[in-house]
Amino acid sequence: MSTIGKGIVVTGTIEAQESVAISGNVQGEILATAHDVTLEQGGRIDGNATAKTVNLKGTFVGKIIALQSVRIHKTAWVKADIAAPSIAIDDGAVFNGTVEPARIEAALRVAAYRRKA
């Protein structure tokens, strides 16, 4: 598992070949379609995340495509459009956005097209 620690700011695209844990700040896109992305408490992502599963404990603003599931923990603050077959939101979590469980394939095609453009 790769870790982006507190105090680290990454701007741009992260293409992960393993699971990623983020405690710092990511401004851009995270591509980990075969792996998990975990946003730790105190971490922040401003951008898009595409992964097998996404676990949110920090602040996320953007779009999420998860092939399996998204979990928004009680410490999370999320403003996002989510495409995932399964989503869980813990009591106390803040979520503002949309959820589209049936649109994963379409969302993946759009994300792939945007990367090529």
C-alpha cells in the first residue's frame, strides 16, 4: 500500500498499481481501478477518484467511480457525484451530492475518454 502522508500536497494525476492511503492533500485525479483508495481523517481530495473501493474519512470534493463500494465514515465531509453499486454512509457523516448505482460502466467510459483528451 502506498501512503501520501500529512503535510504532503500532490497536484496532478496519481496512477496507482496498488492500494493508496491519503493523509495529505491531493488536487487532481486518482486512478486505482483494481485497488482501494482510503482518504484518512484530516486528508483532503479535490478532484476525481476511480477505484475498486473508496473509503472516506476526510474531506472529498469531486467525483467518485467505485467498481465495488463507497463508504463514507462519520468523520467525513463529502461533496461528490458518486457512481458505485454499493454505498454506505455512517451516522454523523456529511454528504452532499448524487449517487448513481447503475451508471458505473458509463462513468468509466467517460473517465477514460477524458484522460485521452
